[in-house]
Amino acid sequence: MPTKDEVNKFSIHIETIVIDKRIPIMDAIIEHCDKTGLEVEMAAKLVSPSLKKKLEIEARRLNFLPRTTTRRLPI
């Protein structure tokens, strides 16, 4: 199980890649894994809750996840 420090360092590193290269978060994670030899399954354990939320927003924007809408009954 990764420590909080490892999770924080990973998140900061991924966000730095995103800003520097102007690429999506998922691409930054995959690029980091390719360069370091880190397995994607292990990287998934290092994703912080804030990075997870950003990934979700990005995935919804790219239509990888369905948009969430609250439906109301007509009054």
C-alpha cells in the first residue's frame, strides 16, 4: 500500500507533466509509466482523490463516461 508521501509526489509529478506538455492526465500517467517502468496497475494505486476527480471530469468531457444529470419530474 503506498504511503501518503508517495501518493502526493506521484500526483505532483503527473500534474507537472500535464502542465509542461499540455496533455491529458491519462496520457501523462501512461507516459510516466512508460518512462519509469511502473506498471499501470501500481500507478492506479498512487492516484490521489483530487487527481481521480480531475480524471473523472476529463473522461466525462471526452465522453468516456456518461454525463450525470439529475432528472426531475415535471411539476
